[in-house]
Amino acid sequence: MAEQLVTMRVNGEQRSATVEPRLTLADFLRERCHLTGTHLGCEHGVCGACTVLVDGAAVRSCLMFAVQAEDAEVTTIEGIGSPDGELSTVQAAFRDCHGLQCGYCTPGFVISVTALLRDNPHPEEHEIREGLSGNLCRCTGYQGILKAVRQAAAELSAR
């Protein structure tokens, strides 16, 4: 296959590379951008560990080719907090509410919750559960994650 030049903004920084058209966005982020916070779990789009924002939409980066993100704005877990290292409200809530154990699924959850609360700042319990339904966690039992979403929603609403 002929390689193609792909250019996108990743966490606010212009990134370009020549890639094979079959290279996934997840692999582009991990291998070409050295942003390893985007985790690969199932590589079938089921687990949600690889979730990133592409032009504001939460997407499974293992199911998207890097060339499909041409000229897009991509935000990974490394770009969610502030540039000075301060955690985002969602990240802080996950920490405070013990919404993580092994941490493998956490980046995907944080990205999904960030998008959920941006689009629905006052979610009902069933909307939170629906918003999390595309992310799998084997360690937490989800109670800390649900509590973290409720806490982040309350904090963001109070602003």
C-alpha cells in the first residue's frame, strides 16, 4: 500500500506523519505521537479503553484509521487536564471517588465522561449509565465510577 501523509492537531499541537492507510488512530497516537495514555484493550471497539475525542466526539481510536482524522482536532487523555498538569474536574473526581483500580480502562472512561458532561451537564442516573455503557471495567464494580460522574457533574454545575 502506498503511504499517505496525515496531518491533525493532537492535544493542540500540529502532528504530521507518513503512514500506511491501514494504521489505526490508536497506533498513530501511541507510536507516532508517543501518547501512550490511549490504551488498547480489545481492539474491536467493545471495551472503550482507546476512546479519544475527534472534533469533540468520543470515538474508539482502534476502529478509526489515522488517515480518517486528517485535519481533525484530536484530544487524548494527556490533553484533558490543564497544560500546567492540574487535573480536569472529571479526572479529579475519579481520583477522589476511587473510580479506578488497575487504571487500564480509566483513560477511556475519563474521555467518555468528559464528552457526556459537556453534552449533558445534568445527567439523570439512567443517562449516566447509558453514557458509560460503551466502556468496560473489570476491577471497580462501577460504583466509584458512577460516584465520580455524579461528583464531576455537581462540581461543573456549581461553576
